[in-house]
Amino acid sequence: AIRKQSKKDTYIKCFDNAVIVNEHKNGFGIFDNNFHFIQESLQTRRNKSQFIPKHFNHDNIPYIDKDVVFVGNVNQYFGHFLLEHMNRLYALLDNKYKNKSVVLINDAGLEKVPGYIFSFLELFGIKREKIIILNETTRFKNVCVPFQGFNARLYTTDAFGKVFDRICKNVPDTDRYDKIYVSRTKLDK
């Protein structure tokens, strides 16, 4: 069963000079200025969580002088992207964060980012030039980390639903259909 969280459980924390680590197969995560893992950045799914790198190269980390919002990861599976990597977007509904760039970690090292990622973020209202796909460990001026607004089988939040409300409002009027058939036959796996 899914339990409904109260709004007070949804929060956003910001960290100056934070490092977003992308060690690809060795893990990913966000670390503060002193290289301590930021627990709020933990990407969990059901009762499992990501592999966090214990060691990464601290030398010559590229720096981007931007305030960004961590959204999640690039994911090649549409359903996982919707539930696990759009669950932090609610932060951009707040005027304080709405004009910031967003970061998605390409931890799988996909050569081509699936087009639906850009389409959904644009429908949410994020311009393409505000989307940063992170392929390497990078330090940012400030990284805002929203609490996950959804965790399959564990909880949901009102904020998570508002993300999809926004997307629905931005879908252009087109022909309406009673039923839409979706097939997975053309997926690689």
C-alpha cells in the first residue's frame, strides 16, 4: 500500500560549492564542499538505493558557476524516468527555483539521451538550454536538492502529482481518443 505523506515532508535543501559525482558504473551522488555525501540526494526505488561511490577523484573537478536543481538521472526506460526521475521536479513549481537550470546525471553513460526526457521537461516548462545532462563529475556554485516526491510502494506526495498537473496543462490541444494503445515491442530489451 502507498501511504500519503504530508506536505511538511517535502523539502528542498541547497548546498554551496557542491559536487555532483558521476562515476558511471561505480556510482553517483551529490557531495557537499567537504566531500560528504548529501543524504537528500539518495535516489531510492522501493527499498533499494543507488550505489554511492566511496572514492572518486577530487583533483581538477570542473566548475560551473551556476545555481542548479538536481532532478534525477537519465533513464532509458520511460516508466522509470516518469516515476523515479521526475519526482523532484516539484521544486520548479516554486518561484524561488523556477528559473534555475536542472541537472540529470547520465550515470549509465548513454550515448544518446532519449528524446522523451527533453519532451517531458519542456512540457513541464523547462527550456532546453536550462537542461544539463551531466556526463562527468562537476562542481556547481550551488546545488538545490529536492526530497524525492515519490517512492514506489512506499509513499507519494501531493507535490509529485502537481508535476503531472503542470505537464497536462501544457500539452497542446489535439485530437482526443477514448483509448490509446501502447506497445513495448520496439524496445531493445
